Amino acid sequence: MAKYSQFINSDKPTLIDFYADWCAPCKTMAPILAKVQSQMGNRITLIKVNTDKSKAIAADYKIRSIPTLILFKRGKEIWRKTGVVPAKVITGIIEKQLK
């Protein structure tokens, strides 16, 4: 995860989406995350990690099911959710971290 550490350790919230191309719920999350990114703009960083191509990173974060979203701020994991999550829920969690 070293290549993402500058984002994870940032004051700006960083949302990481662990997904796979073959995963139907992951495909459902794609437009939801696009909406979140559109609404939040540059106030957040969104990173997508393909678990098939980044198995070591997925193992480091104990990803057992996908999609899994993890929100980081200042190097700490502050929220994690597996499965399809509505945009409203995600933006609500992020908004709390921006205050």
C-alpha cells in the first residue's frame, strides 16, 4: 500500500474501493462512486484497487468480500463497509470527516 500512503496519510479523506472486474455488485458501485466523486469534488481522493491485480494489498487490508470501501484520514481507517452502499450514506460519512 506504499504507493497509496501519501493519500492515506493526508488530511483529505481518501476512499479506497476494493473491487474486481467480474464482480456484479462492484459494477453496481461504479456509478455510485462516480456520483460521490462528482458531489465531493477535490475534497476527497478516490482510489480503486482491483483485488485480482493487487492481491497483496487486498490481503494487507484483510479484504474478504468485494466490493469493500475503506475511508482513511491522517493514516487511520475511519470507516469500512462491504457490499453496495448508497451514495447518500457515503457522502454523509465523508462530510462528517470534513468538519
